[in-house]
Amino acid sequence: MSPDAVVAATRRWIAALVIGLNLCPFARRVYDGDKIRYAVSAATDEIALLEDLRRELQSLAATPIETVETTLLIHPHALGEFLDYNDFLDVANREVRRLGLEGVIQIASFHPNYRFADAEPDAVENYTNRSPFPMLHLLREESVSRVADDPDALLDVPRRNVATLRRLGLAEIQRRLAEGPRP
């Protein structure tokens, strides 16, 4: 699959699920404002992916927030197994600290087979973090602070998302994923 096709599928997922179901209260603003950088990695192993991650972290930190607010590092050829991906998150977060970006950039995790530790494999709540491809969302903490006027409301987002997905049900979520954004 070409990088353009990967980005197109990711954009459809954001429009259909993330924005369409309001799973992230700040996604629409950056999506509509074209402030998301979609970086498609050609990495096939953790070493190459770590190099790409390092480059994207440094790039995001050096780029004015008015130009790029957040980066999706999409890696369709690396860490296809969720447990390997999950283990890599520790490596990724160590790299954030090593670069002196802790408190500046945080990493949110998305994977096609995402599974919360206490959830069954096919539980609908896993879809809050299921994406078309493995990806690392590099998120400026400043962006979260800017839109999170009410920290209690921000803490309520995961609970609200699970309730939304459970109300819709697994079949509806899978249908929306297959169908893409609604007009």
C-alpha cells in the first residue's frame, strides 16, 4: 500500500470514528485546520521505527504549533503484533525523556488490534484505540492544556467514549470502519 493510500485510510478513520463519534474532543479543530502531520514510516523493525520516531519528535518540537499541532507516525510495516507494539511504547516514551521532551510531547497509542489489559479481545471498548494501521500519535501537551479548560471533563473522555461505543455496539462500529465517514 502506498503512503498516500495509508494517509487516505487514516484520514477516513479520523473522520468516521474519531471525529464522527466525537471520541477526541480536540480532533476536529486540528483536522479541519490541516494541522496534523501524517508521517508514514517505511520501517520494518523497531530500530528503524525508533529512528523515525526520534526524527518526528524533533521535527514536531521544532515546528511552530501554528503550522503543525500534532503528528501521526503511521508504521504499517512494523509492530503489526499488538504485544510487540505495546512493548515498544516503553521504548518510545524513554526516547521522549531522552530528548528532553517530557512535559512537551506525549505519545498516544493506536493499533488495529488494540486491547486494553482488562478487556476481552473483541470488546467494543478496544475500538477507542483501534486504528487502520499501527501508529504513534505525537501530541503536544500544550494542545491538550489549551483545549482542556476543565480537567475533570478531560478525565471523563475515556468513560464517555466507552459508553458511546457500547451503545452503538460492535457490529455498528465495524460497519462504520468499513464504510468510512458519513456525509
